[in-house]
Amino acid sequence: MTRHELLKYFISYCLSSIIFVFIVFFYFISPQKVKNKKIKYVFLFDEDDLPKRGVKKVEYKFEHNGKVHFNRCYIVFHKSNYLAFSPVCTHLGCHVNWDSINKEFICPCHSGRFDMTGQVIDGPPREPLKTMPLKIENYKVYLGISL
Ligand code: FES
């Protein structure tokens, strides 16, 4: 194989890889798809049941495409604000648990740890816990879920 042929193969390999990455990006994770995701608000509980401090684990159900789904989230009262987090660990998707003694979320799979604002403290996760929209209307608390 001549140097010219080797260079030609290398360039076509690089171009193919770039095209593949673009296809994957635009097909699976393009910003347009993210924008087009629908947010459905699910009733959680009355406003009086919001935690006055700390973290509350909430289990909820919702209907989508004729099926009933069950899930959970964490509602955190932090610096006079309410935050809602998905329990899904950003490492490999296990569900985190709240440790009320050490005031942190712990993932049972690989010991990933997150603080009460969802930021990574330690372990393999690189991304914080996913926040979820929360709204209060007519004294009722609703959680926004992406569909
Ligand atoms: S899945 Fe949570 S740390 Fe690995």
C-alpha cells in the first residue's frame, strides 16, 4: 500500500466517522428533539404537604398512551426554594436514595453521592441529578415530566 492510498483511507475513515457522529446527533439528541419533548404536569399533593425543610420522597403515577406508569422523585427545600429531582443516577441509571443523616443522595450501585442540590460529591457520576419542573397552582403541587 502506497502512502497516497494510506492517506486516502485515513481521510475517508475520518469523514465517515464525522458523518456518523452528525447522524447520531441529529437523529437521537438534536436540540430540536429536546425542544419538542412535551412536558406533562402530574399532580403530586396539596401545597401544605410540601416539606418545610430537607427532602421528601414522593411516589406518583401518571397515564401515557393508555398505560399507567409509576415513578418517584425527590422534592428538596433548599434556601427558601423548592427543587424537584429525578431519582435516576446519572452514571448508569440506578435509583438514588436520600441519606437523611449525612444529608446526601447515595446511589446503591457504585456509591455515587450527590448533595441536596443534586450536585456530584463523589463517585463515578459526572453529571448532577436531573432537575424536574415544579409548579404550584391553586394550592396544589404539580411535577413536570418529559414525554
Ligand atoms: S449507577 Fe449510580 S453510581 Fe453507578
